[in-house]
Amino acid sequence: MYRRPLCRVSRSRSSIRRHAPAKYRVGWRILAAICGVVFLLGAGSPAIAETIGGEAIELARLLAILLDSGRVVLAERQPLLNDPSTGDKGFSPVVFEGEVVQEFLQRSGGLDLARLETTKISDQGKQLLRSLMAAGKEVIEEKQPIVNEKFLGYKNLIPATWGTWTTKKFSQRTQARLKQTALDFRNPNNAPDAFEVGVLRQFADPNYPREGERVFSEVVDGGRTMRLMLPLFHKKECLVCHGVPKGDIDISGYRKEGHVEGDSAGAISVTIPLQPR
């Protein structure tokens, strides 16, 4: 069950309050004039516009959930994608998009990506969500030849690789940054920075809530940058590569970490540049 967390800015103290245990809250340094901020998305990126602090947090949360929705779809589709007995898998970018839209609908609090025009999200937010979806579909399109190759098993189109390729495309088009990271990362490019290490350690605590998309966010760099992280936890599908026996080589050529269902699987980290008014 997924529940939409609520975030609200406290003007009496420089912190942000979330529906998470007090010991897990991350402080938010807020400028006196944080009532409004401006996204800096750069030339050629979706847009430049004003937004409210809470709206910026919500947009970052939605971007993280959208990326993970694509990851979930690919995790569930691995038996089909890696089936060497069939050629055309019927897993086109359009099919992928439809499944991601449904996954995102459940996890975002009812936001329908197919009907963004009817929502209250800012035009800039809509464009960023569309840009991320477009990047993800492009990756699926580019991988069609290998996905549909008969007699070939493992295709290397797994949640992590799709996420890496998708975030690279997205980040090249905007100044917003998305990153998959973990304490026991495999790809050196996903190594956590100091901020991410601190939050990941809290996510790894067995007592940290495993339900509800409970994000952490903080404004850093003197109010110029917002950081947000969405925790990920291992599900049954993940354990094919990340489970036991620890040390065995998985289908992708890496050694299994020995995780069990519910263990921390890292996080999706979102970085958005902000400029106070």
C-alpha cells in the first residue's frame, strides 16, 4: 500500500516536518524569504518559472517516484525480456509507458500522467515529468533490437541500467539531476556523496518505515539547491541479483550482496537548483 506523504514548511523554525519518526527528520535550512523560489532549468530545458517551496519538494518527489515506477515495471518484466525462446516481445515504448503510468498513478496519490493538463501542477512541473518519461521511452526504443533478439537470454535491460541511461538523458536536457545511489553501490558513478551517505544510513535502519514513499529533503548551498531522496527497499524480484547466497555471481556478472526482502536498496536522489527571490 502506498500513501502520499505530506510536507509542509515551518516558518517558525528552519526545518521541514514530514510524516516520519522524529529521529529520521532531516533539517531544512530556509532563507527568510523562502516563501518563493525559482527553478533554474537553463537554456534548452523545459522552462524557467516561480514555484512555492512546498511545490518544489512535491515535484522532486514525483520525479523520483516516476523514475522508480519505470524501474518497477522493468523488474516485473524481466522474465519476458530475457526469454530466449521468443523474438518480438511486444514490449514497445508505448506498452512501457502505459504500464509506468499505471504504477505511477497508484504511488503518486492519483496523479494521471496521461491527463497532466487537468492537474494543478505548474507548467514547468508538467514539462519536467514529460521530459523524464520521454527519456525513459527513448531508452526502451533504443534497446528494441536486443530486447527482440531470439535465442539471447540476458539483455542487460534491468532497472538499474535503464535508470542510469534514463537519468543521463534527462539530466542533459535540464539542470535537475536524478541519481540512483546506495551504500553498496555497483556502478562507481552511483557512489553516494556525503549528504547521500547520511540519509542512506537512516534508510538502512531496520526500524525505518518501509511503506509510504517517505522522502527526505533539505535545502543546501545557502538556499541555492534542494536535495531530496526517495528510499528504495528490496522486493522479491530484486533478490535474483541481490539476494543469497552472498558472493555468488548473478546474471549480470556481479557478486550478490546477500540481501533479503525489505533490506535497503539505496535511494533515488534528486537535486534541483533554486534561487531565492
